[in-house]
Amino acid sequence: MGMTLAELTEAIRRHIDREMEKTVAESMAEHALGFFGYYDRIIDNALEPTDRNLFYMFQDYDLLTTESEETTLWDGREWRIHYWKFKAELADKAKVYLEEGPVEEEEVVVNIYDDIPSDIWNRSDDGYEEPLF
């Protein structure tokens, strides 16, 4: 599965924050794609803690997933290897995102004063004075 920079940038904007500046999303995408290169998955051990945090965030937003495999070492011990990979359906979604163009959300205007009765603004003269202190 190949992801282009433009596809991943748009996927990040759609999945994480639609109001994110394109340059921010593009730098995140470029950073992530720099680990994958021409491969569809990378080994978790290749990541620094800060990079791993970014990948966990991408996983939370349904962009990345993990997989593991076990192998037996020459001395008989079991060894588990963890990998990160882009979600299989993400490339298809990203292509659709680019075809659709930018998402424009319509502004909702609500007047909070519509539901308040007009006599609420009248002052009552019940003799009560608010203390100064």
C-alpha cells in the first residue's frame, strides 16, 4: 500500500482536526512517511519515544494499526516483534478525501436571547438593595 504525502496530509486533517493548517498536517505526514519509506510496515524498535507517541496518536485517530509476530530464537526463546502499519482502508479513504476537496462546515448562528422572555429585563422595585461589600 503506497500513501502519497498529499493523501496522508488530507487524511490527518480529516481524522485529527479539520481546522488544522495544511502545513502542520503535511509536516506530520512527512515525518511519518519518512519512517516507512518504500515499506508497508516498520518495526516498533526503530522509533524514538517521541515518534512512538505520534504513532500512538495516529492509532487513536484510526490512521495506523499495529501487528505482531513471534519467532523462535536459536536458543529456544520466543521473541515477539511489533510493527506499525497504515490501516488498509486508509489509502482508499485518502484518495476519496482528495477527490472531494476541502470540507467546508457551515456556520451555525444561534441567538441565545430568542428563548428569554422580554420581561426578564425589567427591574423590579421590591425594596431589596444589594450590599456594597
